[in-house]
Amino acid sequence: MIGAFIDGPLWYFSLTVFLLGVAWRLAGIVRRGVAADLAPARGDAARGALRTIFTRALPRRPVLHGGRVQMIAGYLFHLGLLVLLLFAQPHVDFYAERIAGFGWSTLPHWGFILASEIAFAGLILLWIYRVMNPVTRLLSGFGDHVASLLVFMVMFSGCLALGQSHEALRLLHLFLAELLLLYFPFSSLMHTFTFVLSRGYTGAAMARKGVNA
Amino acid sequence: MSERIERAREEMSKQVDGKVAAYFSSCVRCGLCAEACHFHVETNDPRFAPIYKLEPMRKVWRREQTLGGRLSGFFSSRDELREEDFAEWEELVYDSCNLCGRCSMVCPLGIDLAYMLRRQRSAFAVAGYVPEGMRTALQRTLELGSPMGVSLKTIDATLEQVEKRCGLKVPVDRKGAEYMTIFSSMEVVNFPEYIESLALIFDAAGLSWTLSSRAFEATNAGIQVGDNAAAREIVERIVSAAEELGVRYVISPECGHAYTAIRWEGPNLIGRPYRFEVVHILELLDRLQRDGRLQIGSRSDRPMTLHDPCQIVRRGGVVDPPRHLLAAVASGFVEMRDHGTMNWCCGGGGGVSANERAEQLRLRVFKRKKRQLDELGVDTLVTACANCRIVLEEGLEHYEMDTEVISLTELIAVHLK
């Protein structure tokens, strides 16, 4: 019965909260608006926005030394997680069945394991850095640790459920993923979407001034 | 909560626009911005992480823009912006931030921290939590016309000296001139050679120019403090004088914050575009040189490097002109390791040089600039900002370094044909 609840109503509920919550947060940002810049532009804002949206994904040389742990761990975690989410066989099957109605090529088993290990290494490194480094320790709030913990638990339960031999483990993984979806719009995990806005705004403003940001 | 703090809270809320909301929503508290801030890297004080300096503003955003903040607001006042926050953060907001924007260039989420820090200062100004030195500089600007108390009499006396030395007449209030020049009072008081250089260069280039007796001060202490009404008034003085004289261009002087104020913030402060164009002196010199109106007659082979003023280069977009000009007059020009849009601030920007309380901290973080110069081993440092120049000179003297600081405009004037 609990299984049916997790597989059915709770899934739809968490997905709805996630979608509405994300839309509400994004609408809140857009609704606040940004005043039109009356200073004559030196460069093209749209081009600058587009450029910065992509180039800020690359490491910035001036902080390569001091920020190497965050940067390396950040790449490991995000790339590993992206591969897992988009190309792991169980996930693709799930999307095909529940959302998209079609599937796509998936990773071989060894690729799945490798991506998981990379993502785990990145996440654990990021969290250790968060609690050990004086700056990130000072900056981090309860919500940041909750987000890290939830993502870790979802990934860990996903590994446990990898064999797909125990239904309970699959349900545990789904349940934790649903909790993550519920928490997502109210947390810093929103950067998954808002990074486009923040990089875009800065890229546009700086490009107007003639600076490649 | 007192009425003043309530107004400051409202101002903070007003400053949280869509950009700020996107920035706070994106921040993952990674702390990378701290690695770009000289106040942090030279002291290792975690409170100097740029994003931490924005905690008061973040409080307001969280309470108004997030569900968690709204819900917790019903049960607790923990997240409410209080007078203690202004008192505690005043030092972080004014003493340990040059608004240099280096942090804004490295954030992986693209957060423009300098933009937010500038806006946050507006609420601090309303709350009355502004360092004494900056407050009095603003007061002098509003009452006397200049943060250093430079009056029309001082200008007249300086111009008389300049005219005597260079043998040229400096035009004042000449209607129909093409260019109107404004100065930073530091140039008038400490570096009148800059005015002399302008007279020589403009004469050589055959430029039609003038000064205005109504608006000669270019710096804008209102922007540094965050007092937008005062900032608007200061910009309006220049705009009204320029439009009355009917000039086509206003020349922003060798002063970084003056350039940001008049070129980028000014039209937004007064709520309309100007009826003239603002050009930075380095842009103008570069343009004149490319057009063949500025003839260089000699070159220096002294090894020299360039200190990029943050508000002219990183926040102002005048990146290439100083390099073109230096290449034309100095064969020994070498770049610092971090230069251009990633230069390190002199430490005096954002009003810090006017804030006596911050002097020891400013000299401490100057070690970053010292290291840059030690790496190159040059004995001449060229810059294009009077404020940078005085701060650099103080820092060099403090660390007993034998480096000469010169102005790029003055260097060009020396090498005129």
C-alpha cells in the first residue's frame, strides 16, 4: 500500500509541487523586474548574456589556485549527476514510462558505475569543503546541508536499488527523489534554473559596458 | 523598530530587483568570490567574503521572496532586518569593499556582487550607518561643490598657475565648445599637472573645449555612500551645465568612480538620457591618436607597468585604450600578472580612501599590489585615476618601495610631438 502511494499519488504530488514551485520562484524573479538602463550601450547586451551563460561554466583562471577544490569537486559532481540523470538505464526507462513516452540511448553498466563514483566523489568533497573551510562554513546555512544530505541520500539509495532486484529499495529511492522534488523549489537547488538568469543579467550588463564577463 | 530603520528596511526591499533576486536564488554559498577579493585573500578573514557582506540584503530577500522566509516570518522575527545588522555590517560594507567588482568576474553562477553591494549601500545610507569620512565628503560636495572643499576660487587659482606654466589659456564657460572637461578635486589639489597636460594635448590636437564654472567636480560621493538623492543632485549639476553650454561631449577625467558616476549611473539617476555624450579621457586620447590628431614625438624606454583603475576598466569597459596609448609612448611597457578586467584594486576605491577608519586595513591589503609590482621589478607605475594614484603612492611609501607613479595623460603630454 505504501509502495502504491509512493509510486502513484506521492509521485504526482511531488512533481506538481516541483513544477509549480519552480514556476513560482522564476515568476517572482521576473515580476520584480529590472529597470531599463538609460546609459548608451557600448556593446551588444543579448550577445553578452548568451556568451556569459556559457563561458561561466568554464574555470576562471584568477581563482584556479584558491578555489581549486570547489571547482574540481563542482565539475565532478555536476557532470557525474548530469550523466546519471540523463543516461542511466533505469532513469531513461522511468522517463519513457512516466513522462516522455519514449526512451533514448543509455550508458553501459560500467559507465553508470563510473558516473556514480564521479558524482559521489564530487558531492562528498563539496560537503567536506563546506564544513572544513572557514569561508564556506560561515556562509552555509541549515538549508545548504539539507540539500547536500538529500542529494546524497537520493544518490545512495539509487546505488542500492541499482540491481533492481528489491522493490523496496527502488521505492526507497523514488521516495527520497520525491522528497528532493518537494524541497527543491524552496532551496538553493533552484540554481539549476536561475543560473541562466543570473549569468544572463551579468553578461548583458557588462557587455553593454564593453566588458567580456 | 525606529522609523529610520523601517525606512532603511523599505529601501533595502526596493533595492531587491529582479537581478538581485536571481542572484540570491542562484548563490550556492561556494565561497569562490572570496578568492577574488583582496580583503579576504590578504587577511584570511572569512567575513570578508563578498557574499557574506550582503547578508543584510539577503535577509530581506529571503523574508520577502522565499516561501521558507515568509513562513518563518510568521513564527519568528529572527530573520528581520534590525538596527544591529546595520551596525555590525557597516565595516564590511564600506571599509572592506572597494566595489571593484573582481568578485563579480569569477562567480560560476554569474552573480554580480558589486552591483548588489552598491545597491545595499543605499539602505545603509538611509539607516545612517555610513563612515564619518565618507559622510563628510558627501556633505562638502553638496554644500561646497566638491568632496575636498575645492571651490571656484581654488579652481581659478589653479588655472592661473597652469596657464602660467604652459602658456596656454584654459577656456571657461565657452558656449558652443565641443568638449566640456570636468575634474576630480584630487586632480585640482594634488595633481594640477593633469590639467596642464590636458591644455597641452587639446591645444596640439586643435580641440574646442571648455570648463564650466558651475560644474567642475566629477567625483560623486553620493554613489560611494549610496545616497541616491545626493548622487542625482551631483550628476544633475554636470548635466545642466553641459546642456546649457551646448557641448557635444563631456570628458570624464582620470578618475574611476567619476567615470562610473557620469557615464553609467548618471542617466539612470536622473531618469533620462543626456543630450551629450560622455567620453573618458583615455578613450578620447586613443581616438585622437588613431585619427592622427595626436602626434607622439618620442618614446620612453623605461620599464613600466599599468595599474588598471577598476571603474574605468573592469566596470567601465575602457580596456584597450590605455594599452594602445602606452604602447605608443613606452617601449618598456609590461603587463602585471593579473591585469585588465582581472586587475587587483589599489584598495582605495568605493570610498575606502575617504574612510580614515579603514586606513590600516587598506594598507594591509595593498600587499597584493606590492607583490604584483615585486614580480615585475619595474620602477614606474602608470595609472589613469587620481584616487588610485594617491592610494598607490601611500601604499608604496608605507612599504618603502621605490616606485614612481605617473598619470597616463601626463605621460602622453610629455611625449607630444
